[in-house]
Amino acid sequence: MELDLAQLKAFVQVVENGGISTAAQRLGVAKSALSERLAKLEGALHIKLLHRSPRGVTLTDAGKRFYDSACAVLSRLQQAVDEVSGDDARSINASLRITAPMTFGTQYLGPLLFAFMRRHPGLDITLDLDDRYVDLLAGGFDLGVRIGRLHDSSLMARALAPSRRVLCCSPDYAERRGTPKTIADVAAHDCICYGNASVAPYWQFTTSAAEPEQIVVRGRIHLNNGESMRDAAIAGLGLAALPHFIAAPALRDGRLVEVLAPTPPTADTIYAVYPRTRYVNRGVRAIIDMLVETFADGAPWDEEAAPRRRKRR
């Protein structure tokens, strides 16, 4: 029986990505080449491993048993490579696809990754920045950064840092419309809404109560990017509930003022997420460890000067 590593990797990737097209993209090979590897694997084993259909692939009973064994073999092999490589900076040889939100990606993740790549010349990265929800498996991504509350149980996650949020507006808007004194008052104001929300816009606020207080908001403008929402707030179009790392510079220089500071919008968490596989690429583990270490002493945007608040008259 002749099996090779490429056939095992092809089989595992097809299973974990739910189809040949995404797996071929992830491995950087043609679909025809990947199909040929699967056919040779099944031929060598004299057994059918996968049911193929227009919707994708599913495992046969024999395929399920073989998948567990194949993952164990690849995991042990990866462990052996890691152990012999040691801490040599040249030892991380991987091509990774990473996705992250636009603003966090440009301001923080990108610079960290670029410096990391300088230290690891064997690492190739494709960085895709998009504020929309991205399906890691369907997109062939090895790693993602998400900000919020996680709902996808098919992913593994490590918390990187808290992401507190602030309710803010321009000084001009505050002069013209006043500022809300209570959370309920927010509903009467123009609000700058997040355009990627799949439901009616609502904001949650942290209070002394056990559960956050939630209100439905309305606004003249819906935007799908945090920096655009910040700029709309600076232009005086209404209240915006923004991550502090986006609002901080404008709060410091007075282009924005924080309102309802004692009851802020509910904070989010920044996570590194990756597919729930039996083995994790060393490059993915190294990047996650680097990010955890970077943010271990606190988020850099929260260490900067405190934002200015509008003075009471």
C-alpha cells in the first residue's frame, strides 16, 4: 500500500472545509489535482471515504474512522517537526490566510503581523480585511480576529483584549440637540447605525443591574465601517456607539465628546478564532501567542490619555 503525506493532507482538508473547491484554494492546488489525490488515496485503501454531491462532501462510515486516524498521524508529525525545529526563527514555514475587521486590521493587527513576518522569513500571509461576518471555513481562512460576542461553536477562540465602547457625539451636535441624561433619552436622538446588523438597530448599555439595558435606536444614516461612523459623528449627524480604539483620537482632541459615561455601551471582547481541527498549524499558534502576549498588559488604546468629556454648564 502506497500512501503519501499529500494524500492525507488533501483528505483532511476536504473534510474540514466541506468540499474540494475550498480545500484546493487553501492548499494552493488545482481542484483536479486535489481530486486526483483523493482518488489515489481511496484506490490505495480499496475503500470509499467520501460521498460527493453538488452540495459538497460527507464522510462514509469508513471515512469517519480513517479521518480520526489521519488527523492523529498529521498531529504527531506536526509535533515532531515542531520539536526538532525548536526556537529557530526560520522554522515557521507556512502560508496562512487571515481575516480581520478593517479598522482593527489597519491600525493594530497589520503592523503586528508585518513585524512578526520580519522575524519569520518562512511565513507567507494573505490578510483579508472586511467588516462583514466572514465564514472561516468557507473562505479557507486559517485564523480570524473577531470583536463582539461569539456565537459560532464550530470555532476555537482565545480572548486577546477587552474592547470597551463609548457613546459620543460632536460638540456641535451637543450644542444643537443637547445630550441624553438617561439611557431612555437616547431613543429620541439621531443615532449613527451600524449597517451590517442583521436586525433592527439596538444598543446595549451597562448599568448597575445584572442585565444590560437595551434600546432600539433610529438614525438617518447606516454605515458598515467604524471609521465612517466616527466621521459621521464628527460631522454632527448624531450619537455613535463606537469602540474606544476608533473613537480615542477624536475624543482626545475634542472633535468628539463622550456622553452617558457612567452607563457606557456594553463592552465587547477581541478574539483570535480558528477552525476546530485536530491539529493547529505552528504558524497559527505562534501568531496567536504573539497577539496574546502583546495585549497581556492591556490594550494600547486604553493606555493613552483619557478622553475629554463635555463640561457641565
